[in-house]
Amino acid sequence: MLLLFGFSLFLVSCLGWILEKPSFVLREITLTPRSLTEMTLLLGLDIQNPNRFDLTLKSLEYTVYLNNEEIGSGHLEKELLIPSSSITRMQAPVAASFKNLAGSLKSIISGIAGKDMAYKIEGKANVKALYGSFNFPFSKEGRIP
């Protein structure tokens, strides 16, 4: 019994070696006004699970930057199952005020004119697998056409 307990502790402590971190890709941003001073941005994210087993995204906290300016932050409101070796799409809400977007509005307007916009998403995630949970920070940068 003691050997079985020791082996299970060993498996949980080795989860970082076994578990490959899921990756995040920003697919789209949708703007929805909430009031005269605030808006909600919905980030269309693809989450890829490279593992041979299902993962559950228990928590996700993130901050979004456009052209190196922080525009808002958000968190996952409910757990999300990410099946093994697949991509799962999710909508991530970001609360932002127009004053936070003041510098980025010019970039958004010029983005309509054909220029790309730089984005960055930083945060931390808690992922649950068969053998335990794993916390990891993440950062994703790219350009939105």
C-alpha cells in the first residue's frame, strides 16, 4: 500500500514532464459596446491540446495588449474540456473602457485601412489532467490582419 502511495506521488510530481502545455492562438476580436464609456471585447481563441489525454482548463486569467498598450483583462467563467490531440474554440471576454482604447483606436482604424495590429495576451492557466493539476504562465504575441 505504501509503495502504491509513493508511486502515485511520483506520478503527480512528474506531471510537468508528461504534460505538454496547451497553446493559444487568437483568431478574431469582436467589439461590443456596453455603455458610453465601456465595451466588451470577445476574443476568439483556439486552444490546442497536444497531449494524448483530455485536459480540463480549470482557470484562466489574462491581460490583452494592442500595440503594446493594455486594453483590458478577463478570466474564464467556467471550466472547459479540451479533448486529446484536438483544438477547442472558446470566446474569452475582456472588459475595456474607451479611455484604455484611446491610443489603440487609431490603430484599429488604420487596421481597417489594411495595416496589421500587434497584439499580446499574457496570463496564467490552471490545467487539470488525469494525474493532477498544473499551473503555468503563458504569453502569446502576434499580428491581427
